[in-house]
Amino acid sequence: MLVSYRWLQEYIDISDLTAADIAEKLTRGGVEVDIIHSLNKGIKDVVIGHVVECGQHPNADKLNLCQVDIGEEENTQIVCGAPNVAAGQKVAVAKVGAVLPGNFKIKKAKLRGEASHGMICSLQELGIESKLVAKEFADGIFVFPNDVETGTDALEHLNINDEVLELDLTPNRADCLNMIGVAYEVAALLGREVKLPTVELSESSEQAADYISVKVEAQEDNPYYGARIVKDLKVGPSPLWMQNRLIASGIRPISNVVDITNYVLLEYGQPLHAFDYDRFGSKEVVVRHAREGEEIVTLDGETRKLSSEHLVITNGNEPTAVAGVMGGATSEVEDDTTTVLIEAAYFRGPTVRQASKDLGLRSDSSHRFEKGVDPNRVAKAADRAAQLMAELAGGTVVSGIVEADYLTLSEQKVTVTLTRINQLLGTSLSGDDVSEIFKRLQFEFTVEGETFTVYAPTRRADIEIEEDIIEEVARLYGYDHIPTTLPIGATTPGALTDYQAKRRVVRRYLETAGLSQAITYSLTTPKQAKGLAGENEGLTPVTLSMPMSEDRSTMRTSLLPHLLDVISYNRNRNVNDVSVYEVGSIFLSEEEVVTKQPTEKEMVAGAFTGVWQNHPWQQEKKLVDFFVVKGVLEGLFAKLGLESEITFTQGQKPGFHPGRTAIVEHNGSEVGVIGQVHPSLQKELDLNETYVFQLELETLLEAEVDAVFYQQLPRYPSITRDIALVVDEDVSADHVKTVIETAGQDLLKDVYLFDLYQGEHMEEGKKSLAFSLKYYDPERTLTDEEVTKVHTNVLSQLEKQAGATLRG
């Protein structure tokens, strides 16, 4: 809502306050002022000029040589290129030395050999937006009415010295979508009176009922429809003061009749429509729902196809307007219009909103009907418009208003106690304080003891419950005056759950390891919803009933396809070394037709490609491989205390390289996968060698973990034995290590693999694994005999359980 500061002064005395003061009061009172627009963009020295003579420029076909009286001793010669300039006009003249928007300074000049001492201005050159300039002046200079005085300040006549407050209204404050509503608000904040416009109609002896009848078939959607007739009017430009106010409010002047309906819309908040009575097509107004497929040509010249959900105004046969949205072109007010039918109606907000949305039409009228208008002002707005048409268009108001009235008018009654007000606000207001606030708001109320019964006026449809009343008290009392208080009762400090803390550990570890966090959409394409290579095709896809697009129509069942999209996105922008992870949910359903909320499972996944470590000075470059990713996961499991419960088993998965894939198991149960993306899929996605992992995060974080015990550094020496074992190729190093650890019992403290050999000196089908074994006892020094005994048992068990022999 745009509020002209000068127009606001018509309704309330604020001459002692600036626009900034009013904006401050409104914002502190809960009606936020977004910005104050100054219509004067640095303009000065622009006056009213009278074009005394206007002739063809001797040296230019498209220029005119004008002699202009600007209130000085001699006329001023100005060269003007506007096509509509003519002798006898009153125009805006920027004198030599004047400044126009953009700090454009007017100087003496010669145009095609003729001196020009100033500039005749268009409204656009004075800073008014082109879309707000009346059509007749859109391509030329602005011509003032002849009654303006030559030499006076043109900016005052054009209201360019005004300031406009732009209100950022919340949906519940529809009462401030009009000047009177804003005046009520300012008056309440300042404790002053509102001066409402005086409506005095002089009606003819004829009866409006002889001209028109009203029938409403859709009474629920249109509980009130009123029609007034104004005849013998003359369509022409509206007075300058009205045009200025419309422009300041962001509405382009059209003609006096149309401008009056827009003016009353802004003043009362009640949308009106003026039909050309002679073009309306009948003497009856019938309000009904449109027939399916029925069409109407609206004022913007577009043909609109209607549905049975849309409410239309008809002449008994065909639609003449879409109720509350826009009028029809067939009954539009034109230059030769002499009689108008003024429509003032109350339309149900959701019905107007539906039509506005379906037809793609947003108008000032539909906006107000959607938010809600004051039912008590509907007929008053019609009277106000009729009065202005009589005054400004010379019309005659036909007696009476023809109505179809099914509207129930009642003020909302809300009861609240003084104790409740003070309890909720933390204040110590007295009954007199609260009574004074209700008086300033112009709310009728009664008091019984400490109980207030408040009757909210119909203009304040947002007042429904006691909390609404308490909010009004808080606003008017002043939020700044409400004391700071602490909550009463026990408070519980916030803390992370064990699961949340572990999830934070996972994120921090992965980022410390060098991965960047990615956050991708939970919605994906039907193809990607099947998984990395269609492995989840058997699952029922969870689809949206109203997706934004096909690419965001299905809930994901895996994080990996989106992480590969991240890799691809970076690669397409020459970022080839990428390591990313994501913690997010997948959505699974076991139903054939999804009717219940799907199972949401939190996962962690990562994707790696390119160089992992690069040290150019040392000429070292480490590319990502399977063991880099495996090492990252082993570090993560160690961080979570799960390293002893996790095993990696060679396996195969759709979309993974058959020889570089491992199944991750926790206590024998599969919890994830790690491996290289299958070469064919890499080629399809145009990726370099890429490795990924995905784990069931919930399972890992909810697993019970033994408490961490710290041991002091050993005081006694250890004994290390290195062994090289020959085993079959299909025997895993992890199996051999497990056998060693079990056989070594308590004395064996550390085992690690440090060499793998397969080559010409090794029997076919065999491989050599070299392990380092460390023995020690924290309480004493071990003897060689004790270590040899345990070590011999280790070798014996290796031969029995792994078929291993010492390499000679």
C-alpha cells in the first residue's frame, strides 16, 4: 500500500509531523513502513509556463520554436520537440539553471541555430514513471488545466514535493489497504481525531429501480450487490489533484469516471466498477457462476475462458465482468458515455482469489477482496463515487440504490480481563489505561469489574480472539514500554542428543579429512530414484501429487546419484579434483501403492575423483583410489569407536566396478558399500575415475559403543617379530590378520600388514603377505621363551585356519 503524506492530511491533522515521523510511529505500532519515497528526485526551478506562440523551427522539421511566458518581464524562447506542444497551453518549464532528475542541469543552448532558454518538460522528465502517465501525454509534454497561474511552482501543482510511505502489510491488516484505514491507525497511535469525507448527494426525482434490477443467484459468494445510476455526465480528464493522488498511489489516470472509482478504492478500500449503462445490454444485473467454458473479453482485450467456479456479473445473458477481478470490454466506459451503472458489491474472498489465480489476473480490486473489505463501507463507497461523478463529471445522480442484500452485519464481540492483559504482556496497566487505548482505537466496549467486552468494528476483521485485543493494547501502549521479564518456572537448558552429537562428529571428521559438504535435493527424477544403476527399481517410488517439475517429482532412494551430479557439475567447470560428502535422508516404501508416509532413513555418502594429495615441490601426487576412500572410512569408524565391529568384504553391487567394491558390514550385517563407479557408468556420465561410499548412518550412530579406556605409555620394552606368509590368492589379508590377533592372545598388542608380493618368484595362485607383530606386557619385561611360545601358536593357527606357510 502506497500512502501519500499530503493526501493523508485530508483525514487527520499531522501538519506538525514529517513523513518520517509518521513512518516511525506506524512501524513502532506494528504497521511496518518499508521505505519513504520522495517524489521530488532533486528537481528545482520548474515553473508553469504559458505558450504564447508556437511555430515551426526554421531549420528542423520535428522541432518547434515557442515563445513562453514564465511570469517574467519578457517571454522566453524555447525550442521544443514534443509533438503535442501548441500555442495557448499551460506547460511545465525548466528554466535556465533548473535541475531535473539525475542532476541534469538546464543551460542555455542553440538547437539548429536557434537559441533555447529552458525546456518544456514531460512528466517522465520530471521523474514520473511512464506507466503512470495518462495515455494522452505518454508521448509528449504534459498540459495543465488553464486555471493554473503562470510563473507558479509547477512541482506543487503536480504534487512532486510529496512523500509516499510504502507499507509492508501483513495479511491480517487489510484495514490499512485504504487511506481512511491508515488514518484510523495513525489517529489511534497519536491520539487524534479522524476527519471522514462528507458525502452529500443531490438526487433527481427519478428512481434507480426504473433503470436497473439486481438478482443474485450465488448468494453465498455475493451476499451484497448494490447498483447506482448516474446520468448526463461528460467523460473527460479528472481534475489535477485527483490525478496527482492516483499517480502517487501507483495508478495511472484514465478518465474522470474511471479515476473516481479508483480514487474511492484507495480512499475507502472498497472496489467499485463503472459500467456504461447504454452498452450494458439490458436493464437487469444477474450475478451467477459462469457456465463451464463460457468466455469473456476483459478490459485488457484478452479473451478469458471461464469455469463453473468463477463468479460473473451478467446482463441476464452474457458475462459483463469477472466478479471482483476485472470488467468486460463490451460495457467499458468510453469518451461518449453519458450514463453509468456503479457497482458496489461484497464478494467472498476465496472465490475472487480462485478466479484471479485461474485467469492469471491480479488487480487492485482482487487484492482487496481477497484480503477482505469492510461490509459497512460498500454502500457508502457507492454514494461517495456518485457524489464525485456529480461534482467532477457534471452527472445527475438518480435517486436510490438498487440492492440485493443478504449480508449479515455484526461486530465481533471479544471478552478479556485486565489480569489476562497484564499477565500476558508483563505490564501493570490500569483499567483506565486500557479504556483509553480502546477509545483511541475507536472500539466500542463495556467494562464490568476488570472484564472488558470489546466490539471490534467491521473494518477490523482481524480481531477475533482475546489475544488479538491484547495485541492491540500492546501496540498502542508501545512495544518499547513493555518491560523485560524472565520466564516463570523451571527452564531446561538446550543440549544435543547423543545421536545429534555423533552426527556432528561425523560431519566434522569428514570435513577435517578434506571433504566438502554437499546439500542436494531430496526430490529427484524417476530414473535417479531407482538408485545408482537401477538397483532400487523394485521399490515403489514415492511420487509427489503436484511436483514443481519432472526433475523434482520423486523422493530419492539413494544419495549417490546426486553426488555424481555434483562431481559432473564441477567437472563441466574445469574443477577436476573433488571430494564431497552428504548427510541426508532417503525415502523408502514397501507398499505397492504408496498411501502412508514413507520410511525415512538417514544416510551418509561421499564421492571422490581426481587428485587426493598434491605436493609439487616434492614432486608427489596421490590420485584417489579405493584405499584412500577405505582409509577415510576406517578413520571415521575409529572416531565412532566401531573399528573392531566393522569388516570390509569384497563384493559386487549394481553400478560399481566388479573388482574394486567392498561391502561394509557391522557385526555381520550389511550397512553400506564402498567402491569405484562402474567404468560404463563413468563413461555415460562423462566422469573420470570416481570412487563412492554410502553408509546407513542411523545404524552406525545408534550402535552401542564400549566406553573409551586410556592406557599409560608402556614402561617395559616390546618385542617385534616380522613374518612373511605364503597363502592362496583368494585368502584375504583381513582373514589372516584376524587369525593372528586371535592366536596372539593378550601378549600380542599390535598387528599390521606392511607388504604384499605377487610375481615371478612366487608360485602361481599364491601371494606373500608380510606382517609385523608387536608383543609386550605393561606390567613386566617379557622373556624370549614367552614370546616364542605365543608366536609358535600364531604360526600353527595360521597353517590350520588360513593354509599359510612361512616364506623361505
